[in-house]
Amino acid sequence: MQVGEDGHANLVKEALASAGVNLDHLNVVKGPTGHALVMLQPGGRNSIIIVGGANASWPRLDDGIGQLSANVQQLIRQAGAVLLQREVPDTVNLEAAKVEIHTNLIQKL
């Protein structure tokens, strides 16, 4: 998980901490914190504007486990659950999923 170096970062950190999220491994990267603006339309439809910010500032990853740092891989292996989200590059999610598969965290539905 990572945030930027802006005022939104403090809001995000405070909200996560108040919800009991462990922030020991939170990264701070240059630039803004990612966020989304959700606009609800009549009838229940929505429009979403995404500002990637820190969520999009991951290094490009090649195929294969080993592109995420050893520390991040170890954190994934030790996790009881891992949430993959579409706000980060797909390559990051794929690498995390590969680590999960080798750790048997992913259960077939």
C-alpha cells in the first residue's frame, strides 16, 4: 500500500488507522495520493473519475515472481488475506497473485 506526499495522504492514513488497518508497511512515494471521484446518476448508475497518483507509481514488472521486493513477497506469504484492486497496475496484481498461488491463499470458487 502506498500514498503520496500530499494532504490527502494524511486523510487516508488517519481513516485506515481508525479502521484498525496496520500501516507498518505503508510506503510514501513522490507525487499525489491516488483517489477517485464517484458521481451517482439518477437511476443508480455512476460515473467514476480516477486519479492514479501513488497507486499508479509502481515500477514496471516483468513476467515471473521476483519483481516485487523480497519483503513484499514475504508479507504476502504471511497474510491471512490479500486484497487485489484495479487502482494499481495489473502487473502488480498479477505478481501478487503469483505469490499467493504458491502460498495457497487463493481458494477456488
